[in-house]
Amino acid sequence: MSFLQSLFYFLIAGLCEIGGGYSIWLWLKEGKSIWLGALGILLLVIYCVIPTLQPSNFGRVYAAYGGIFIVLSLLWGWQVDKVVPDKFDMLGGWIALMGVLVIMYAPRK
């Protein structure tokens, strides 16, 4: 599997998890349609399947996914909730991404 394909799977998984959680949040916390809750559940199920497409073991994939989730959450908050990340958010996001690169893509035997 290529590096770009692996990153694509992380991106899609992250968007499904955050979008699913946000849909359920809107339904339960803000009184939106139950259909948003149903969409959220579907997105979360899809999120659970996508990481199985990664070429590594469960622990490594989910550890690396945590770094992707951090960055995507900050971007989601910025674009959807209009909360601009500060310099510490940006620094933490870069550190998390560096961790992803080491965990998933460092050369191993």
C-alpha cells in the first residue's frame, strides 16, 4: 500500500468519526432531527471499518490514528465551530503528525 493511500484512509476514517460524532451531538444536544443521529451512527460504523484497510497491526494503526484525529478535530473546530486554532494548538498538531509519521511509516524489518 502506498503512503498516500494510507494517509487517505486515515483522512476518511477521521472525517467519518468526527462527522458521525458531530451529527449525534447535533441530534442530542441541539435538538436536531433524529435523521442526523442515524447518519451519525452510519458514519461511525463506516469509521470502524476503514482502519482495517491499513497494512499494519491494530495497535499501531489506532495509535497513529490518534494523531490524525487531533489535527482533524482542530480543523473541524476551525471550519465548523469557527474556533481558530492558536499557536499551541498548531504546535500540538504538528507534534501529533510527527508521531504518526514515526509510528506508521518508519522503516522496519
